[in-house]
Amino acid sequence: MIELTAGQNIPLTGATVRFSAKADAALDMCALVVDANLKVHSSADAVFYNQPATTGVVAAADGITITPAAVRPDAAAVLLVVSADPGTPPRPERLGPVLATLSENGGVIAEFPITPLSGETALICLEVYRRGPGWKLRAVGQGYAGGLAVLFTTHGVDVDGAEGGADRGAGGASEERHQAARSGAYALSSHPVDETRTAPAGTPLEVGHGLERLWMIFEDAARSAAALISAREYAAQRLDNELSLAVSDPATRNSPAAAEACRVAQRRNDELIETAERNHQRDSEQLVRELAEADLVLPPALASWGSPAWDGPPTVSDGIRLGELYALDRGPLRIPYCVPVPLNRPLWIDTESTHAVAPVVGALLARLLAAAPQRRTLVDIIDMTGAFSGFTDLLTPVLNGPPITDHTEISARLQALVDAAELAELAQLSGAAMPPSTHRVLLAADFPHGYQSSDAQRLGVLIAKGAALGLSTVIIGAVDSAVVGTTVAMLSRLCQHLPVAGATPLFDPWTGSAWQLDLDLLPREPDQRARFLRTR
């Protein structure tokens, strides 16, 4: 049995798990089956005393039993909740210390002590959530001063439609939005650990773990951001409703009572926002600590420029870092944005000026070179404006011929790559293929200007067949709206676009929250460029 701390998680392997909780006062226990956006699909996903079961989740007086394999397949998690029981006098004004327990196949595997500090009357204690093909348990400990009705409403339950029972124990309207606590831990070594994403100092990450670790931190940041956004939206809507109600009667709208009602509504709004932002800040601070710890053990291709990894021996990586994601209205947290390598989807840097993004391309090259030190890297560069001349000399050992600066030479270079990719694909189909012994990188800059239509078709072939060659493709250029329906437009749809304009947001895949992207830049100092553009 393990005693969990907030944000910690452990794997689940049992066919059934059972949640229970104890406190000095009587408790109601309930559950919400939620999608990736932390909202229920319908009110049928709420399990409580008046609606005691849904697929895979059953509530009883002494606990809640979950059969993970039976939970609806499109659900992301089950939130396990307690609230002060209003049916037991005297009704408590707030929850005291709560001990949440989870059992697996009849035996207790984890306890999570929670001490509410802000007048909460409902708590999300634990979360049982999907991770890949399995399930994990996370300690949450997020409270709601507004009680169960507010908690339910926050997570998409139609309180009036949930058979009238969800408002049991709802004593106020102050709300504290659920923050998805730090999740997605990943073991950093082969021996059993509690999977809290903490590695011993200096312990390198196993290949295949670095990228996933960073994406798990990104997921946590996305869920925390979504909770803050939802809290702000809820607060604004509630404030508008309460202000409208306060002045709805012409006979009293200018009375002291109406003015007091407006002041109370504003105060409740300010308190709600303050609580949500405080919780988001707490989550962000935890993620910052996790990122600092990770940066000490990540391979260079995924680490920051300031990481000691760049001064150590070459280390294989399963991904590369592109830059940092942030949102100014949600605080200073910055999350590394990373993708797998070799690039399973080509990158397209959207720009009208290749010269302007040369430091971005240099940073990409540095990380692509660092990702596969066990294989020979060959780089093909098309650079008709000479934008990359400031660092191509450093790449001489890995260049597959001089950079193309004349448009008449583009077709031959691309065709040579196509031929190599088709030969590699034939070898795969015949069963005689070996894993690619080289990591090929293609930089196609200034696209589509100066390229023939047949060159765009060749790029399409490389996108389709380049994996057999171990090819990572990066396109730099702009797509004119006039080429809709052409091969260029088709290529554009197949690529992952990296905006360089700050006003263009990216949206995370879990909650759809908007983020700005600052792409990494290769330092301008010659000694730093030589340090990062390591060809061996």
C-alpha cells in the first residue's frame, strides 16, 4: 500500500477497483465518467445516490466500484468525488480532513489524505484514467466551495436533468474549477518505482521515454489551462446572471438592496477567479519543477540549449524539441513542444522570408543531428536565397552534396531521393529490408517559388515513401491562396505547419486550448553554433 501525494499516480492492473473515503463527518461519494475535456458526455455519466450506476461504475453506500474494461470506450477518466452529506445534522459548513482509499481486487493499494483549506464542501479525491491500453490512478485533491452541484455543473452535468439529486449537498454558488493535477508519470528505469516523473539526479532517460515524458507534462498543462479557462467563463456567466437578476425589478433596481446584491455578486466572482488562478499557479509551479528535473536527464535533441546534455556524450532520442508553448493570459508557464523523429509528418515553416527563419532552421538541424548519433546522417539542402550560408559550412561532414542554390538543380536532387526511397520501399516489400542505416534530412527552402510542378510531386512521393529511407523533411515557404486544389495545396495539408507569426495559435489535442509557439532559435555566436551543430 502506498500513501499518495497530490499529483502522484500509480498503474492499475486489477479487473475491478473500489473507491472509499472516511472523514469525521458523514460523506456522500459519487463519480463522473468524463471525456478528454473533463466533461461528461451526458448526465447518465454521473453516478451518485439517486443514480447509482452507469456502464462500468456502480455506487453503494460504502464506496464506488469501477470495472475499467466495462467503462464506455470513448471515456478518458472516472473522477471520484466526495461531498459533505447534508442529510446528517448538523450539516457541516465545510469538509474536514478526508482519507481517500482505493482497493484493487479486494486489497487496498493506495491511500490519499486530503486536508481542505478553503472552505470546500466537495472534493475530487482521485482520478482513474486511461493511459495507452491500460489504466492509472492519480491523486487529485481538488476542492469546490460551492458543493456538489457546482462541481457537477463544472464538469458538464445538467444538474436539473440528473434526476434532481445532484443538488444534494449544494450549499453555495462559489465554484472552484477542477484542475487536472500533475499526471502521466513515466518510469525512468527498469526497476519498479512510483512513477511520479522524478528521476535520480543524472539518471538518463531510456530511449522512447523522453518524448513521452514531455508530452505527459504538456497534457497536464493543457488540462490545467482548460480548467482555468472554464472557471473564468463560468464566473463571467454567473456574474452576468446575478447582476441581471439584481436589477431586473424596475421598482428596486436603484435601491440599496440592489446595490448590495451587485457588490456581493462581484465579490463572489472575484473570489472564484482568485481561487482558480491560485490553483492554476500551483499546478504551473509543479510543472516548472518537473521540467527543470527533466532537462537534466533529457537527451540533447529534447533538452534546452542550457542543458548539460549538450556537453555530454551523444545520446539517442525519440524526438526533437521545436520550441516552447505559452499563453500570456495564463501566466509564465512555458512547455516544450516536441515531435517524434524521424519526422513521421513533415514540418512546414510558414514564412515569406527564408532569411528571417534561418535561426529556426538551424535549431531544427541541430536537434535532428543530435537525435540519431548511432546512425550516419545525410542532409540535402535546397537554399536558393543563401539564407543558410551562415551555418552550412559547419554541416560539411554530413551534407549529401553542396546546397542547391540554382533552381535548375532542384529536380535532379529530389529525384535522387525519390529513387532511393523507392528502392528502400521495394526492399521492405520483398522482406529483405533492414532498418535504415542512415538518417536522411531534406530542407526544401523557398518553396514553392522556383520549383517545378513535378518537384512538388516528387516531394509528395517523399512524404509517402520517405519513412523507408529514414527521411525527415522540412519545407520552408508560404502557400498562396491561389494554389488551392494543386499539388502544393495537397502537400500543405500533409505537413505539420509551424507558424512564425505570434498571432497564430496552436491548439492542444486534449482540451483544444489555444497556445502561442515560440520556435527555438540557433544562437548567433559562432562558438555556440559550433557547439550545437555537432556533426559527430
